[in-house]
Amino acid sequence: MSHNHFILKMLNIKDENIQVLDVIDTLSTNKEKTILIKARLSYPVERCVNCGFDTVLKNGFAKAHIRLDSLNGQRYEMLLHKQRFICKSCHSTFGVTTSLNKPNQTLSCKLKNQIMLLTKEGLNNELIARICHCSASSVRRTIIERVRSKYRVSVLPKHLCFDEFRSVKNVFSFICCDAQSHKLVVKLPDRLSSTIINYFENRYSKQERDQVESVVVDLNAQYQRFIRRLFPNAKVIIDRFHIVQLVGRALDNYRVSLARSLDKKSREYKILKSQWRLFHKKMDELEDKKPTYLKGINEYMTQQNVIDLVTNKFPKFKTIYQMYQGITLALRDKDVTRLNDLLDNYTKTHTELDTTITTFRKNRSYLKNSVISQYSNGALEGINRKIKLLKRNCYGFRNQQFFFLRIDCIFA
């Protein structure tokens, strides 16, 4: 195996027209150790690329610096001498080309591939630039060159998830994904109804939109207004997490207000203060036989006894607690009858729970779909979490368009 072939194989360069002349160690402008590979690129050319005549003569060499991908963390560059030609017929000049990089670009294609792999991990541009031994601007240009926003997905999914996320400058943007495959469908610059309606009506025919069977949303009434217009045959499903979150917030707010009205040395105050997690635990999962030592109360007792001490003394809190437990168990067991009984038989407590139950009654049919359906916004919440992690790693974004490109790098 020749010296030239060994070096090209080690660098994974498959262009056989490149001949390695020398390999030296040098220092770059920022005092970084660089392995410089001097090479020559030449192959026979019979006809001019401009006029097509066979009056072509060699016309020296032109130097080109190419940034290679790193093998062991060090910086690799190639000083490539490219053969130039001149045509005696049209007097034009041209040079040889290689698949190592694109014309008039210094970054090799494999280095750009390495940059795109790191952007998929959600790293910031500066860190990617240090790993790949290039500039942050080069990373940005590579992302803009390689990533293109889709006009629309080829097939509109039958089950959709709607939500929003905070993009740039405290602007909330709309996001939609497939409830089955968890693939991203669209990101819109804002969450205005007009923007969402125009997107789906302009990019998808009525026949395509009629095939959508369900749309999972939160309790935002804005989405419910235009879903029937966009997807006439779709069932609106309220995300179960938001249902539990809303009734759980009513429970916590009253628990806090009740604790503030009690003596801080009382047993009930200590329970409400330190054992708040037990009130969110499902009733059939509470330990009612084996006593355990509970910090904050400094006593041995069962979990069920802790709940009974508070609920038996405060009837209003008991009503709120039982409503919370009933709704969570109805969602878990997919019991529509139980959910209807809870909403119909509820008596006002003059607390935040009254507003919550009123909201549930207005959206009763959507809540029934939530109980029966298997779909939720869990996949979309996972996507939003990765978006938040991207923003945290990159210390935020100024340009929304580039921010969306970075999101596409992760979920492409």
C-alpha cells in the first residue's frame, strides 16, 4: 500500500485524483496545532467546459485551502493545488473539481456532516465550532444551507396534537405533531387563530382535512373555535394532563389558604405543609395498614390516617379532595359514567374549584372523548421539553427563523 493511498484512506477521501505531497505540523492563527496536508489534484481534460472544443492546454495550478473533519480532536487542513486549464478557442480558463468540497467553499462536505450531527444533539454554535475547529458563523451558514423548512407534510395525519411554546422575545408560537408517530407537523410564528386557519386551509385541501379524526388540545377555548371549521369530522380531545392539573391546582390553592389560617404548631398545619404529596396520591394506592415515620409531623402513622385527620376536620377540603380523586380515578379507569356523576352532583364550595367544574361542564363532550381516547399531548410535551433544552443550551435566540431551523435539525 502506497504512502498516498494510506493517507487518503485514513482521511476517508475517495477521490483517486488527489495525490498527497507532504504532511506537516503547523500552528494556525489562533495558535492551535494544525496538521496540514499538501496535495495535488489533476486529471486529463480533453475538451473545454465552455465551448466544447479540444483546444485545451494546462495553465498552472491554483491553491485552495480545505478544512477537513477531525480524526482525533486535532485540526486538519489540506492545501490543495488544483490544475488549471486554458482554452485557445474561447480563451476561457477553468480548473478541475473534486467531491471533497463544493466550489468556492473551504469546509469539506464531511466536516459539514459532522456539524449537522452535532446540531442534532442541541449544542450551541460556539461549542460546535470549537469541536469542529471552525467559526460559529460557519456553523450557522452550514445549518442554513443544509436545512430547509417544509412547506407541508406529504400526508396530513389522522390524529393531531395542538399546543404552543415560547419562541423568541416572549412570543408564543403554535406547534402541531402527529399523535401516533410523534413526528412534527408544523411550527408557526404565532398562535393567532388567523395564522393557524390560513396555514391549514392554504396547504391542505378540504378532502385531506376531512380525514382528520381527532385533535388533542388543552383547555384553551381559542383552538376549540376553529377546529370544527378546519376539521369537520374530528373529535376534540382535552389533554388529560391539563384536566388533572386544573383540578389539582384548585386543591393546592385551597390547601395553602387553609394552612395559613391554622396554628403553625397544630397537627393539621404540619400535615398540610409537609405531606402535601399524599393528597395527590390516588386513594387506592394509599398505605392503610403499615405505619411509617413521617417527617414534618414527627409521628408514626399510616398514609390513610394522615388524609383522614385533615378531611374529617375540614368538610370543605374533604369535598375538594374527593372531587380531585374522583376525576383522576375516572380518567385512569376510563369511566365516563363516574365522571358525569361527579359533574352533575357537585355542590358549590365557593372556592376556585367552582370555576374549574364550570369549565368542565362547558367542555363535557370533550372530556368524555378524553376519557375514552388513547391519545394525549404527551408526545408534544416531550417535543416542547427538547425545545426548552435547546434554548437553554444556546442561551436563547434572537432570530425566530433560525430558531425554527435549529428545531428542524433535532426533529428532522
